[in-house]
Amino acid sequence: MKNYNRHMFPGGNTSKGFHSFFGYILPQEDARRIICLKGGPGTGKSSLMKNIAAHFYEEGYTVEQHHCSSDYHSLDAVVIKGLNAAVLDGTAPHVTDPVAPGAVDEIINLGICWNEEGLKENRKEIIQINNTLSKNYKMIYRYLGAAKLIHEDWSSINAEALDNNKLLAFKEELKENILGTIPVSILGRDRHLFATGITPQGIITFIENLTEDYKNIYVLNGSPGSGKSEVLKYLIQECLKRGMFVEVYHDPFIPERIEHILIPELSTAVITSNEINKKQFEGTQIYMEDFCHKAYIDSFSKEIEYNKSLFYSMTDKALTILKDNKALHDELEKYYMKSMDYGKLNELEKTLLQKLLKLHIEYKTS
């Protein structure tokens, strides 16, 4: 069986602040081992996880790399499928502590690898940068919150233009195309994450990676309020009623909305091309405007264009501040990096790898 390197975001910078789906990285009931890394910025957490991911991918495992929305080049977690093991960053803003210490979870503290005296010398600078980062994140979320208010107005115009009878008929037709005659049975399971992130590097989406080997891809194209999330929520419920597992990828701007769903058992994905990712995807194309009264939307064309302009102005400003924060965070990391004992860090990495290799041996011999 082919192994994959899958990429996603377990948390996001949203219009409602930082939103975490860390509980879905590897649920306790599925986990054999969850290793929680503690330590400041620049202490090697992300590099360690990248090394673990590369090692086990080479061993033939499918590996999930969960990226950080505040720097998508960094990792917040790694999951080794098959081993049912995860290594994750347990520091703010997604503080994670053991749920079942020893039985499932354990903590590795990278803080033992730094020279505290060196950090104390730069105490003032570290505190100042942390304070600025905190203030900037509040500003980022205010801009995204303001963009959401504009977005609601834009969305409401399209929602009022919807022909609900047409939309209902389409939902039933799509359900039949995907699920056919599969009967209602036991309740299935869902998993919630982000495929798209609002990051310092811009809007980053991994949905093409996640659907790389999927045979059936439906693409919902449409503006906000045109019914995309409603269709996806309906399909999720219908799949769950039939005992299926569904990967649910949330909108990075408004996290209660759904952006994409994946149904691995059917090798089927229903994804959206929207105002956030602004991507064109390959697959069976569905245009949500076909379920709207075009004349109604046209009558509000000036208001829509004005809302779009304001919306992207606000989100672009948030992205600019995120980029500034990334530069500040890089400065903060330098203080920790120059105080690190990399010999100790390498020993910790070897210890961690040995723990996971033990699971690997057990898996191969079981």
C-alpha cells in the first residue's frame, strides 16, 4: 500500500481568534503514544518533528504533518499512521497537557537543553517582544473580526438570492451520486481540522495534497452565502448515519463553517473554491450561482463590490501584521537558539526516536 505525506493545520487564526482542533490530531481512544513537547521558541520542537516525520515516511508509514498557522514552515504536530503515535507541540497558544500520563501521554521538556543564565541576560528584550506579539495578535483578530462583519453583509445578499427548492433538490441528487444505496446503519465518526490557513506567508491551502489520490472530487464554486457549507453539513450527517468516517476541514476565516469534506472509504471529496482560498480545483464542477436568482444578485452588484473591497482590505491588513509578527518571532527565537545546548537536544531526539522505534518493532512483529 502506498504511503503518503499528508499536510494540514490543527489550529487557525480566525475571525474569532485562535481556534484549535488539537483534540483531533490523534484522539486518546486511538492513540498508543502521544508525546508532548514543551519548550520555548527556537528550542528545536519543529525541527525534531520534521526529522521524525522524514524517518517514518522512509520506513513506509503514512505521516501527517500538522503545520503551524503562525508560520506554515513550522510544525505543530506529527502523526505516524499505523503506529497510532503522535508528537506535538504543547505550548501556547495550543497548550496541551497529558490526559492519560504514562498510559498514553508523556512530556518531553526541551527546556532542559537551554542555558537559563543566557536567557536571563536578555530578559528585558524577551518580555518586550512577547508583549508586542500579544498586542499584535489582538490587532490581527480585530481586523479579521471587522472583516467578518463586512463578510456577513456580502454573504446575506447571496443567501437571500438562494432558491431553496433548487438547493434542496441538488443536495438530494448529490447525496444519491455519492452514497447511492448505502443504507442507514450505525453512527460513523468525524475528524475536524483545517486544510487552509491564514498565515504570515499568505493564504496557504493543502487540500490538493489531501485529495491527491482521490478518485471522485466534486468542486463547489461560489461566493459566500451561496449554500456551500450547508451542502457539506448535510453530506456529513448523511455519511455519519451510514457508519462512515468523514474528515471535516473547516473554513479558516469562520471556523464553524465547513470548507471541505473527505470520505476516505468512498475515495470521494467534496471541496470548495471560495473567497478565502481563491483556488480553482480539478474535479466535477458545481456552480452554486445556478441555485440563486441572478437578477437579485445583479441588483446589489455595487454593494457586493464595495463589500469585497473592504473585506480584502481588512484581511490583507491582518496578513501584513501576521508577517510582521513572524519577523518578531524570529528575533525571539534567536535568544533561545544561542542559549541552547544542541548536544543535549540531539540526545533527546535520539531518545524520542528510540521510543517510537520500539512501537515500530512491536507493530511489525504483531
